[in-house]
Amino acid sequence: MRLLFSGNRAVRYGRILPAVLLPAAVAVLAACSTTSLMTAAKNGNTARAETLMRYGIGVNQQDNSGKTALLYAAENGRKEAAAALLANGADPDIRDKHGRSALMVAAEAGDAGMTELLLAAGASTTLRNPDGKPALTIAAEAGHTAVAEILLAAGAIAELQDNGGKTAADRAAEAGHSALAQILSPALPDPQTEENP
């Protein structure tokens, strides 16, 4: 039973354990707040993540902060691990206790590759955080033009307003990203034109 208590080891060396013991080892891991799969995703250890998923670690399990393995992968820019998780059924639209989805995390970080991966897996562009901001507004406010353009190409709605009644273009302009604001809303006055009539 000592071996079962150290669930990480039981799964890591699962090949040398009798098959009947593996479900118990997996159950021990599932009872923890942060699973080995989350740790593997956070560290970008894709091979270990794939092994853990083969042994039945819940890919969409959330820890005490509401984070899944995919959210940890997105936070840390682990695209390969994220791809493996998505291929094994990870839900890209699960949100943590702060209301952030993996796409919102990638948008805030300006991670274009992760954004494309999540969109290809069906991540919603209309989910909003507690402030009412979708991924596009989050990217715009942070000045991440490449990510904003990827989101627009994927069908993100630029006219969506957050809880403050502001669109992505409004937030970009307020943050000093005038060129991005112009991309998001061509109807906005061009600041260069206004300065040089």
C-alpha cells in the first residue's frame, strides 16, 4: 500500500505493477488537487502527459483553482503538451475560478501559436471573463496585434462590449494601441490623420 499511496510513482512505473493495482493508483492521483498530468502539462513533459492519460488520469479534472492540465499548458506556453491534451479530449472552454479559459490565457500572453491551436480545437471566441471581456478584447487591451488578427480571422466579433460597454477597439485605443484599434474598428478616426490634417 505504500506504493499506492505514492500515486505518481505507481503510474510512472506502471509497467512493473500488476494491472489490478493501476486503477487504485489512478484513483489516488484523482483525489489530489493538482494531478501529475497538470504538472506534466505545466512543465511541457508531453511524453509523461501521454503516459498518464493512457492510464486514465482525467484530462479535464480541475484543481482547487479551477485549472485543468490544458490551462496549465496554455499559461506556460506548452504548445506540444496542449496539442496532446486536446487530442485526448481536453475541453478548451473550461474556465478556472477567475473565469479564464485557455484561449483567454493565450490571448493575454500574446501566444499566437497557442491561440491557433486552441481555435483549431474549437475554442469559443465568445466566452467572457468576469469583466465581460472575450479573448479578442483581452488581446487588444494588451496590444497583441498578431493574436487579435488570428481571432478576427476565426470569426471573433469585434463589436462585443464588455461590462463597461467597451469594445475591443475601445480598449486597444485606451491602452495606447492606436494601430490595433484601427484594425479592430476601421470606422474609428485615424489618429495620424487627425494629427496631420
